[in-house]
Amino acid sequence: MAEAARKIIIIGSGCAGLTAALYAARAGLPPLLIEGIAAGGPAGGQLVLTGEVENYPGFPKGILGPDLMQAMREQAARFGSEFFIGDVTRIDLGKRPFVIEGQGIDRFEFRAEALILATGARPRKLGLVGEREPPEGMWGRGVTACATCDGAFFKGEDVAVLGGGDTAMEEATYLSHLCRTVTVIHRREEFRASKILLARARRCANIAWQVPFTVEEILGDSEQLVRGVRLRQVQTGAAQELSCKALFLGIGHEPNSDLLKGQLALDPNDHVLVGHRAGQTAATATSVAGVFAAGDLADSVYRQAVTAAGTGCQAAIDAERFLRR
């Protein structure tokens, strides 16, 4: 016999999901929060893969990303939030209660009267063979999207960072303290990064710049470890090789909305539409009544920890009001 439907289920355990759990629990609606273990990233969201967080309010000296997420999790648990570890493989939004199925230690199925989606986003890739998992590619063997996770493996080595935004500048600056040289590869001469982050990276003596260049191929050695990249100059079309032991991707992220396609209204880049863009008045309400979205899943503009937390708060309040009505 299936268990009774939960009042609120939250999918995702980053800033948005944990804040939603905190607010829902304090409103007397302790939620079940499903933490992913594989699809879309680790439990705790992208901040678990982040080093020092300097711009989250309340921490004048900064705080490590994993420490911040652990504190948020403990705070949500204190008020009665329940946590379940597993990957969601199917969501049925056809009728209420909504059905959530997936795989943890065993197969699971939950039902929810209201659903908060906070599944976040995943690193964007170029589509090159070298980005694939072994044995086809070298993902995790020198190709990565997380300097904090993997930078220490390349201490004293030459590495490259791809991208021209804030993520790329943060990655390059972090790696400059570990690696012998860091080469930033960007397809344009102009950078989208904020001025402060770009200036910080430019002050690092061991950061070199290859612009405007694109990465055409990731090169591996006989042990299928990264040995370099083949670049192409955008203006002249000339090709050249850059020797490096790792390529860090800093070219943005894609929302984890695959399970929602055909069920919720999405924008052209597959972010979930909320609020007035979804024909709703509540800020986090989606095109399906009773389903709310928060964090990077719905945010293609700001994508900050503090804004994700803010929309998590909104989603919990919106869900509570929906259930009350």
C-alpha cells in the first residue's frame, strides 16, 4: 500500500531547496526533501563544489561552500524537515497528488500535494569527445568543471580554463595559487566577467590569455590523461596546440529540467518559467498549479547563492498559501 501523499516535497538540496525546506517546516508543513546522488550534481548543490564564499550575507570573513550548505541543512532539519537520498527518474505532474519516482538504495515512489523543484543546473560542455566519461573521453582525468574539487590534483602543473565570465575568472584565480601556469581561453576579446573578478585574474602573474580562440579538440596521452588542447584562432582560423595537464570548463550551466519537458512551460534555454511568465501571480508558481520552482532551475540571469535562497523562501511561502487555499 502506497504511503499517504506528503503535503510538500522538495527536489534538490542546494541553497534554494534547503531554504524552502526551512521555511516550509517553520510554517508547520515539514517537507520531505529529496537529495540527488548522481544526476545533476551532488547533494548540497553547486556550493558543495565551491571553495570560499565571500558574498553570502552574514559572513564578513567568508565561509567555505560545504560548511555553508551543512549549516543550512542542519537548520532545516532542526525544524522537522525530512531528508531522503536518491535520484529522481520520473515526475508525473498530470494530476494531484503529483508522483515522484526514482532510485536510492531501492526504488522509491512518493506523492505530493505541492511540489517545489530546486534541481539547479549542471556545467555546460562543448560537445567534444574528450569531455565524455572514460573510456571514450577524459572527463575526470583532466577535464573538469570544478577547480575546487580537482585543482589540487594539478598542483605545480600547467592547466587551462575555458570561458570569459565570472565562473572562468574565479576558477583561473583559484588555480593560480596551485598551478605553475593557468591559461584562460576565450572565444572573444571582450569578457562578460564582472570588473572586479577580471581585474583580480589579470593581476595574477602566472595567468596567461589566449583570445580570441576556441577549443577544437582535447588531446590525451597514452594513458588517456589530458596532455593539451588544440586551439583555433577565431579571426585567422590558424590552429595551434597548447600543452596542459587539465582543462577546466567555465562556460556556464544548463538547467536540470529534462524530466519536466512536456509537463511545464520552459523558456528557450529550458529554464522553468515562473510567475507572470508562466501565467501566474505567485513569484515561483509554474504553469502547473501546485508546482513551484526555485534557484538556478528557473533563474537564467542572477544565478547566485543568495538569490537562490531568496527564491527558495518564496517557493515555500507560495506552496503554503496554495495548500491553505
